Amino acid sequence: MNGRTSDARDSGREGLPSHIPGTVTPREPLGEILKGQKALVTGGTSGIGRAVALALAEAGADVAVNHLSDSEAVAEVVDALEAAGATALSVQGDVSSEEDVERMISESCDALGTIDILVNNAGIQKDARFADMTLDEWNDVIGVNLTGQFLCARAAVREFLAHGDRTEVCAAAGKIIGISSVHDVIPWAGHVNYAASKGGAQLMMKSIAQELAPYRIRVNSVAPGAIRTPINEQAWRDRDDYEELVRLIPAGRIGEAEDVARAVVWLASDHADYVTGATLYVDGGMQLYPGFSEAG
Ligand code: NAD
């Protein structure tokens, strides 16, 4: 029986507009499949990152939660992790800054002993029509979504190589899970910087996976479709916008952060020990050309 609990399993209907079906509940407990493992989640104070941190803790991991500048939100997440039985801490830092990332990893390792799992979650959108997109809008998104994943992955890999096999807690020497997007394969007009960052992260992930598989380091991505978080609130808050969005999703509902978190836990666990260089789409079928379901 799993000794840890998490509110990630049952976010319920609280605060949900009536047109959104909400999380599919009840769900099976995760079980302590990450017991004894140490994780760092970037951008862990909201949306997918928060749900991932809670699910990792429910699965038995201790968790360092990165935040950019939201000390109140990160304190709430750390409290929730501790309430679930985990050792938890917050690590402030900008993932696009090399200096911050080196400090974040070293603070996490000092507090937890090492890290076994990195979840590269932090991400931003700065949308503009292509002809109007500024260089700053391009650089900011590439800086966080692509360079940020590179800097965090490199620092984590150095730690994995330094500690080597951790057979007492898991089969691999380390695991990296990048939060990508269906827009690592679906072009997205008006979001060229974002699609380029996620497409780049996809091949970066596969290349790192190829290089590091001999060292028993596994590198994978989870690619969400439309997930109900603050990043895309304009697409689900109003009924009309929501209904237009759902036309793109064969499963007929927006995803919840817990849908993504469960896939991350599985990829991080020994259940996925032979999985590396893979992208797991958690998107209700969004990348299956839904327009063809009736018009093909
Ligand atoms: P969110 O806005 O709730 O979360 C993004 C997090 O990243 C925030 O906590 C934010 O503070 C943090 N962050 C931003 N810049 C940072 C920086 N420089 N350093 C450290 N942290 C930083 O949105 P979300 O939907 O939970 O997004 C999480 C990830 O999921 C992102 O990578 C996003 O691209 C991806 N994603 C989301 C969806 C969706 O539908 N919500 C779909 C596909 C992919």
C-alpha cells in the first residue's frame, strides 16, 4: 500500500468552469515506485510542474522545486510535498542562466544527497505574428524552452556521471524527462518561437539519449497537448473558446496536469527502464490530424 498521498490525484471540480468535465477520478494510487530517489522539477510552482512535483512525491521521491521568483507559491508546493511525506526544498533560479542552473543543481544535491531525476518543465510563450515577432520575443522563448533544457540537462548529466550507478534505488544512473509539446511536430502559426523551441528540444533530447544510453542515463520527453493550466487560460476559460479547442482533441476534453504528471512518473520509474529517446504524447489524440476524422 502506498504510504504517501497527494492532492494531485483528485483535483476535483473546485474552481472549474461548468463546461469543463474535470479530472477523471478516482484514480489508482501511484505506489512508491520512486522510493529513495531524488528529483528536481523546474518551474514547479504552477500547472504541470506543480502536479509533477506532487506526483513524484506520491511515488516516493524527494523533490527540489525550482521557481523563478514566486516564493509564496513555491512555499505552498513545498508544504504540500512535505505533507505527502517527502523531503522537499525550493531552489530559486532562472533556467536560462548558466550560473543560476549550476547553483540550482548544487543546492539540490547538497540538500538531497544527489539527484536521480530531472524534469525539465519550465517554459514560456510569447506569441506574435511572424512578421511582427521581435528578436527579444524569439530569444526569450528559445532561452527558457530550449537553452534552459540544455543547461539543466547538462548540469544533471554531470551529476549522474559523477555518482554512476545507483542500484540501491533504481536501475538507471539518471533520468531526464523534458516537457515538450505536441508543437514539437505540429507547426503553429503565430507561435513560431515556441514551436521552434519545442522542435529543437525534441532532437536535442534524442541526441542526448543516443550519446548517454551506454552510461545508463535515460532521456525522454512527455509532449502534452492542451492541458488546463495558467499558460493557456484564454483557450479554456470561456465556453466558446473551450468548444473551439475541443474540436482539435479526439478524446473530447482538455487534459489535466495530473494526466501529464502520471506519464512523467512512469518514464522516471524502472517500469520504463528500456525506454530512452522517446516522446510520449499525452494529448487526447491531438497530434492525430483530427480534421481528418470527418473530412478525410
Ligand atoms: P505554467 O505557466 O503554469 O508553468 C510554467 C512554469 O515555468 C511556471 O511555473 C513559470 O514560473 C516557470 N518559468 C518560466 N520561466 C522560467 C525561468 N526562466 N526559469 C524557471 N522557471 C520558469 O504553464 P504549464 O502549462 O504548466 O507549462 C509547463 C510546461 O508544459 C511548459 O514547458 C509548456 O511549454 C509545456 N506545455 C504546456 C501545455 C499546456 O497546454 N498547458 C501544452 C504543451 C506543453
